[in-house]
Amino acid sequence: MDELRHFRRSHYNEKARWALDYKQWPHRRRTLLPGPHMPNVRALTGQSATPILHLDGRWIAGSSAIIAALEARAPTPALYPADPGERAAALEIERRFDEDWGPRIRRAVFGQLLPTPTYLARIFSEGRPALERGFYALTAPLAAPLIKAGNGIRTHADVEDGERAVDEAFDWVAAQTVSRPYLVADAFSVADLTAAAFLALAIELPNTPMDRPQPMPARYAAWLAKRADHPASAWVRRMYGAHRALTHDFEGLAPYAALATNMVPAE
Ligand SMILES: N[C@@H](CCC(=O)N[C@@H](CS)C(=O)NCC(=O)O)C(=O)O
């Protein structure tokens, strides 16, 4: 059976999860803990980044490659626009988020979470057995240098650049969606999915797979609240409401049979 191995509350992983859920592709899902994931993911794919998807007997690494492979096997509902020009535009937006805003926004998030390592551990380990959660929380403070190195945080200037990236991405999405519901043409596409999954890192999204463990540290809650009234936040909530049928993530078999099918298009 096909299988996704992923981290909880990570934008690239959310992107792959959303595509699988959108297409209701039958699969098994297994959550990995950042750090201990490395030998496993490396052995399967030769690199350590998640998400990775086992599809048709081989492992695929990377959210964009995963979406491309899914799109080839399950063309409907489509995430790639049919028109070649619109498809190129959607893929360019995906690339911009993947390669530029994605890594930078993540530095801003770690800038918020590294001062509260126990909560940071909880973000990734929620749902795991208590003993594992406890051990993970104990080791989290020691992991700070590795997290910084792995995410390109050398000095505080890198976190500040991340904050600028959050503002850039929010303002860009808001400008693009002033008078239309979607980023490309008039339908939901990989561009909207990617942008919404990435902006989800910087706002509260209750009843979605990007919801956070409660209570949150005051500092992090205040940071998430800062952009709550930004027009792009309203757009992200609309995309989740209209196109993300699952309100919680799952471990094990995909629960698609239980999904309501009456999703409404965004206005
Ligand atoms: N370009 C990749 C980036 C994936 C990525 O950066 N994943 C992070 C989590 S957000 C990760 O697994 N980092 C741990 C590692 O690289 O070992 C994609 O689109 O999936």
C-alpha cells in the first residue's frame, strides 16, 4: 500500500498531505519525529527531508514531485490547470513558495519557537505515546544548534529576513486575491494549495490539520495573532474551508470513506 511519511505541522508536509486528501488517494500515513527521522528517510531516499511518499513501489521525495506524481495518476480533481499558460503560472507560484518564501518563513517560525523548546517538541510529537513525547521534550533544548544549522539560521538577521518573507508572502497573496478568489484563473490549483499551506505557518487555523497544541506559549500566540486580520489570512481560511475537507490529521489508514462530499467552492 502507498505510504506517506511526514512531520506534523510543517508547510511542505501539509502541502503533500493536502494534495493526497484532495484527491482522496488511498494510503497509509506515518508521522516521523524531526531528528530521529534521519536514518529512516535517508535509507529510503538518499536524502533526509520530508515529506516522502511510497507510490507504485518507489519512494518519492519532495512535495512538488509528490504532487506531480499524484497528478499523473489521479488527474481529477485537478491541481494543475488544463491551459498550458495557466499551468505554467501555477507551477511558477509553487516554485516561488517552495524555493524562496518557504525556507525563509520557516526561519521566522523557528525564531518564535526556539525559546520554548518543550512546546516546539510538542508541535511535532503530539499524538505519540507519552514516554516518547516526554523523552523528545527532554532532548529538544539540546537540538537547538542542529535546528538552526539545518534551517539556515546563522544569526538573528536570518530570523529577521524570515519575518520579511512572511510579510512579502502575505502582501503578495492579498494583492493577487483582491478581486478574484484564486491565484490562477478561476479555479483552485496547486498554486492556492501551496500558498495556503505555507501561510498557515503564521496564523491560527483551528479545526484544520495545521491547528496547534493548546495552550500555546504567550510569545508564539501573540506572533500568530499579529496577522489574524490581514486580508491574506481571510483568504487562507477560505481556502481551508472550501478545499480542505479533513479537520484533523491522522495516523495509519486514510479515513476518506467518512468524508463529507459537499465541499463548497470559495466565493
Ligand atoms: N523541497 C522540499 C523541502 C522539504 C523540507 O524542507 N522538509 C523539512 C520539513 S519542513 C524537513 O524534512 N527537514 C528535515 C531534514 O531535511 O532532514 C519539499 O518540497 O518537500
